[in-house]
Amino acid sequence: ARQPESFDRVVIYYGTSSLDFSAMTARVLGHFVDDDVMVSDDDVTLLSAELFEAGSEPVLWHYPDAVHWFAEPGEHGCYDEAAAELAWQRTLDFLKN
């Protein structure tokens, strides 16, 4: 995000509240969980608004039954195979198109 003009596409897993996306013009795909203990729903809403304001039109997916780290096997015992596979397929499709 330090050089947002350098990217055509960006994929975010879980979210972030510490980066400035206001100049992001790349297409953005985001994978989020509901009630995330590390990234609040408000953070995701603000991120989405910032991206739209910058002209990005992000695609944001929510995985309501998953928790933070859902896509990382062995990480904190939070792996959700079904959600991880769906997020990965969505990521590949996004990057190919």
C-alpha cells in the first residue's frame, strides 16, 4: 500500500486497520469473517468506503461461520477447510480475470 499505483489487483484476507488505502485504484478482493476479534466490522466498513472513494469498487466476501485465521491450516486451531477452499477459489478466479 506504500505504492498503490504499482498494483493491478490486491487480495486481502481478514482485513487491516493500519494501512492507508485512500489512493488505491487497483481492483480489490477481500475475505472477512463476521465478528472478527482482530478486525472489527466497523474497520471493514471503513475500508470499503475508503476503497470506493478512491475508485476501486472492491469485492468483499464474508464467511459468517468462520473465524480469524480460517484460511491457515494449523494456525491457532481456527482452520475452516470449506471456507478456506472457497476463499482460495475466489482468489484464483479474481486474479485470473
